[in-house]
Amino acid sequence: MKLELLKKVAYQKLKNIFILATIYLFLSFFYSRFAPENLRYRLPMLSKILVLRLFESNTNETNESPLPNKNRHFQNPRVVEENEVMEFPAIVEPTKEIFIQSKQVGRIKKIHIEEGQSVKKGQLLLELDDELIRLEGERLQLNLVAAKSQEVITREKWEHAKKQIEVKVREIDKKTEWVELAKKEYDHASDLKSKKEILWKQGYLSSPEFEKLKLDEETKLTHFKNLIRERENLLSLVSVPTEPNMVSFDEKLNHWKNQNTVLEKTEFELSVSNSKIIQNQIKANEQLKNDSKLYAPKSGKILKLNAKEGEITNHLPLLSLMENNEISVSFHVGERELHEIQLKKEVQYLPSISNQTIAIGILEKMNGYLDPKSHGILIKAKLIKHYQSLLPGMFGIVKINSSLKKEKILIPTRSLFGDLNSGFYIHLKSENGIQKRFVQIKTYSESESEVIAGLGAHESFEILPL
């Protein structure tokens, strides 16, 4: 019984070993026959386990050959020491973007531009429906004509009132002349009576003659007072101020002139003010009419158009303008690299689109605060060369030279074999022959490539002749 159990266990183990061996041979066959060289290079441990010489194709190239051919040329890579380059993801944006909006609410009548169109300063962009504004302007013009007519009428009334006052003044002046003449006659009669009174008292003049002189004086005085009363009656229709300082007749006369023309003068001044108000309303209406048309404040390119014909405007921007077609790139720099950032420093911008020319820019603007979340700061660089084919919104990489030095291993591009899909490799000279080795590279210049990994500075590789 015990022997049979041991046989079953041994049989089960042999079966498992056979299954594992079959799977290993199956995987080794397919890996040895069909696995590409770059996969073997990237997974060396797996290659050592699965690759068997028995299953390799005779037509495949071997990794090593006994001895290098004497006609083959080998050389060491060129090693250069350059400043280390810092790379940051960046986005293209306008250097200065102007947002244009309407000052008034209205319906869009006509749009004269399109997105992406270049415009000049003062060019008409769009216009609103201004029919109501024009009708209001015509109404104000009619009101101005009526106000000007009223102004002429009130001026004539004021002039007429002043002429009537002048007539009254001439009459008053005539009365004044009579008053002055009567006063002189009275003064003369009073003086004569005083002199004759001395003679009457000495007996040289009779009483009837002296009584006659007294009667003549009283008559002249009565006439003088009557004239003054008549002159004062001419001012009786207007209230004269009772201020104690205004006691002279000239002051009363001037006050009387102003009081008798103040109504007509006020009407004229009101008509003039009304005309000025209407003129200001007409100017405001003309400004509204001008505001119904939007013009380009600067030369540039239309980036976005957020309006359609027939829509009602609001207080949001209707369109945005890229001033002078100038563009910049913005990117974030970490806190550690801030000491390498200096304004006016030259940068390179590599667009993400292939076959695009590298653009040159100048660091122009740096934010004044550090973002606590990303521990970075926003930097802007204005592009000054080779940026005509770039558009706002494009992504790319900004390269900035740092003060740190770094060695670069450079090889001629013609020494590389393979392609982007299968990977690039070189023929490396070793003690046992020529070894095929995959390398990681990036473009350095038109004729050279930089080796990132896979080649040492003192290793020799095969280079094809020119």
C-alpha cells in the first residue's frame, strides 16, 4: 500500500516537470526566434533564461563576431562639457490680449471681421442697430430749433422791457432836470428874501414888498416839492428797498430798473439754459451713435469672436484682439530652479509639432508670488524669432541654460542603425569581437546625436565612412 502511494507521488511530480519543461521549451522557441533585439537588450535577465542557441535562426545576426574586420572604422565618442539645460512644459499665448466690449446694450447689426483675421488700428469691427438712437437725435434737433426760437422771443421781450424802462428813465431824467431847476429858483428866492429881510428890518423896504418876496419863496418851495413828489410817483409801482443805506435817488433808480426787467431777463436766461441742455443731449446722442460701432483700438489679430449677428449684447467681451501679432510662452518654474531665472535671458521654445522651427525668446515677466500648492512661479517669455507659424494654445518645451556643467557623449548620426520603431543600436568594439548594443539617444545637431544611455566615454563604436 505504501509503495503504491510513493509511485503515485513520483508520477505526479514527473508529470509536472514534463509540463513545465514543455512550456519552457515552447516559450524559448518563440522568444529565441521572434523576440526583437531591442527587447532582448531591455530585458537581459529574461534573455539569458529563454534564449537557446538551438532555437535561434541561422539567418539572424549574432551578437558577437570573432574578430573585427580590418576595413571597419572604429572611434571613441566625442565628449563635450556644456551648461545643463533645464526643460519646462510651456503653452503659447498672446503677449498682450485686448478684450473689446460694447459700452451700450443693443442688437448686433453687422459683424465685419472673422476669427484669425488681421486688423489695423481704427478698423471697423462690428456695429449695433442704432435706429432708436437716430430717431432720438432727430427729435432733439427739432427741440433745439424750438428752443432757439423761444430764445429769440424771450430776448425780444427783454429788449422791449428794457426799452420801456429807458422811456420811463428819460421821463424821470426830465423830471430830475425840472427838480434841479426848481431847486435853483427856490434857492435864489430864499437868498433874495434873506437879503431883503435885512433891508425891511432897517426900514428901507416896505412890508408889502417883503410879503411879496416871502410869498414868492413859498411858491417856489411848493413847486420844488411837487416836482419831487411827481418824480417819486414814477417809482411807486415797484417796491423800493427800505435799507437805510440806500437813500440816494440813483440807487433807487438802479434798483427800480433791475426790478422791472428781472422777469424778462429770467425768461431769457431760462431759454438759453434750455438750449444748452438740448445741445448737450445732442452731443450725448452723437456719442451713443459713435459707441454703437466698435473699432480696433490697436493693430493685431482677432483671436476669439463671442458674438453673432442678431444677438443682444451684454456686458461680457464681444471679442479679443492679440496686439501686434506678438506671442509669448508661459510656464511654471519650481522653487529650486528660481535662482537660475533672470529677466532678459534668452530661451528656446520647441513646439510639440514635429518639423517646427525652434523659436527664440526673452524672459520678460515673472509673477510676484509663489504658488503654495505647486511651489512654482509663473514665468513669461516673449518670442522674438521664428514664431510666425505658432498659434496661441500650442504646447511645447522651453529650454533654459543653467549655470551647472554637464558632460555629453556625442556620436555621429550616421553610426546609428535601426529606426524609431525597433530602436537604435551601434556596433561596439569589444575584446571578443563586435557587439551589437542598443542605445538611447536624442538629437543634438544635424550631424550628431547625444547618447543618453548605453555607451561609455571610452568605448569604441563603428562609424560608417562618408
